[in-house]
Amino acid sequence: MRYLCVLIVVSLGLTAAPAALLWDNYLPGGQNHLGQPGLGYDRLSAKTAERNTRILESWTGDDAIFKEDVFLQDIKWIGVLEEETGAEFKAADVIVFRDPGQFPIHPNDLQPYIVYQASGVAVKVERGINDFGNRRMYEGTVNLPNVELKAGHYFYATRLVGNGLGRNYVATTGKGLRHAAYYPDGQDTMGVYQTPVFNYPDRPKWVFVDQVPETKASDYAYRIFGEIVPEPASLTLLALGAATLRRRR
């Protein structure tokens, strides 16, 4: 398994607009991290997604279907921070993998399907309302280095990296309803989860969230940004256009 370690940078505030919204899992019937009605968090639940916090580690992710080859550039998500005194979240981990065709699946068996994995990447955290005691809603963003994905069905997950204090959760979306319009080919799947703790069955395997005891089938509030990979013919036209401009000069 390969890990990419990059310089950690934290910035509070709005992030620059990515190239294009490739997949939107901020489903109807929710609200954003500022508490404004619309797409996003449905206020029903949230699932742990963290490393080096009070519970050590866990992943919470979801899936996306790409009809064309794409360059993955940014992942956004709505989450909930448990900000006890002294807690810091200065980086994030990311994993993207092709549909393995089955869950549960052990992390070692997942490795041939992993397209991209990074540890300690730069993260932007835009904090929002705080109406859960010491829990605060936020929107997180990680920027990725043009990860090329062939057309297909993928799963992805992010988790914040802490300093041994606090907690982090990814928010549910869609009010527990299935939204078939987002899955025209019938690949209507729910979120996925993996942790080596909590004494869940078959730990530490990746599972669908409804395979976790006392957890309902849920989608999670993620958005994926990037670019569609140009067709070869388009690349040829671009090259010809560039050559024409050079001749005119």
C-alpha cells in the first residue's frame, strides 16, 4: 500500500471554486454546515471518520459512478467536530478505490482496488454553527493531484487527523431514502465504513454501513470535483489549434 505524505497546511475560510462538480452526494432535504436549508446534512446521524483521536481510527465513505474518465481534484464533505479543549485537526487522510464487488472486505484484500491513498494531506476546514454543545458542523475540503479515474464505480472516504483529543464524524444525507435518480444503472449503494475498534463483527473489514450493528443504511454528505479527461480527438484539435497560433505569430 502506498502512502503519499505532503506538507500540512490548514486554512479557515472559503475554498477556491474547483473546476467542475463531478458527483454530488449532498442530497435533498438537508442543510449546509451553516444551518441553511438545502442540500446536505439531514440531521439524522453522523459516522466516525478519524485518526489519532479519542478512538484511534476509522473511515466513513460513500460511492460515485463516472460515465467518462475523469481527473479527481477535490473532495468536500459535511462533518461534525467534537472540539474538546486542546483538540486540533490539521490534516486529513484520503482513500479512493474501485468497487471490489463485495463487502465485507479485509483491508489487505482491498489493496488491488486502491487507486489513490494519501496520509496527512492539506485540509481546509470551514467551521459553521455550533448547536450541539461542543460539537460544531463544518465543511472540509482536500485537494488531490489530478487523480485519473477510468469510467466506473468507485468508493472514497476521508478522515481528519487529530492530536489525540476530540472526535470527527461525517454527516448523513438524504434522510435515509434511496435516490434512484443518482444511480441510473441500478448501482444504488449506501455508505461504507471501516474500523479496527468497537468490537464490530469481522473487524477490521470494510463493510456497508447497514452491516454495522445498530446502524441504518445511510448515504454520506460528499461532493467530488474535477475534470473530464479529454477525448483523443479533442487533444488533437487542441494541438492543431496551438500549432496554428504559433504559425500566425
